[in-house]
Amino acid sequence: MTLDFEIQEHGNETVVQFRGEIDIHVGETLKELERKLKTSRLRFDCGGIARINSIGITIWLKALETLKNHVYSFSECNEQFLDVAVMIPLFPGTGWIESIKIQYSCDGCQHVEKRLHETGNGQVPKIDTTARCPKCTEALETDCDLADNLETLNDRGSFTARA
Ligand SMILES: [Zn+2]
């Protein structure tokens, strides 16, 4: 699978929506993106990323270092994104995470739902630990590493806006 992107300009912010896999080839996609950028404020909407690995995220961050005077953030980061991000000490570079989109699942009836949590400035996103399944009322579970990953990323200032 390859990586595609779509860009939308909202005033002076460009929202970049990635679709596909972030791997060793991400550098080429970012070069193509750079040629199309008209604003210095970038938000990467990560909700469409199907897979991401540590090489991909490292190349991504290195490429962002070369985009001088650009301010960037990440939104709709999922569990896999956060799992990889904690392994890369360089993450989030000079950027920050604006929101996470995570899965709540029910062991009882297999119901799953995704919820978006805004991070708030300098705050760990609040996971709903008392969420109940709307179908069978059992407790909904989130990824077992999520709380630890969020704490680790918060210690690096990942939820603090840099702009
Ligand atoms: Zn259920």
C-alpha cells in the first residue's frame, strides 16, 4: 500500500490528510507535499493512516526539520500511531498532538466505537474509563498500553501547543 495525501486550506492553516502507510517511502510523499504548501501552519490529520512504523515516523520527523519556519501538529492519532511515537525519542519534534482517536470495545458483544479526544493544551487526553457498552452495558475497554503511552508522550510535552 502506498501513501496518498489530500490538502485543504483553512485560512492560514493547511490540513494534510494522509491515507495509507507511513514507511520508508514517506520521504518522497513529503517532498511532493512541500511543493504544494502555501501556508506555514500545518496540521497532519492522521485518521487515515492504515499502518505506521518506526522508520516511517523517523523519516517524517527528519523531513519536517527541513521545512523551516513551519509550525505543525498531529490530529486524530490512533493507538498504533501512539505505540510507534513513544518508541521514537525524537517525536513529536517541534510539533504537538492536538487530538487522538481511539477505539472502545466491548468483550461481551464485540461492539466497537471510535471516539475523538482533544488533548487540551498541555493536558493528557482524558480517556473515559467508566464507558459502558450502549448495547449490553458491559464496561468498554481501551488499548492496554494507551494510558502508559499517553503519560510518556506527555512527559515529552507532546500535548503542549508550540504556537
Ligand atoms: Zn456490548
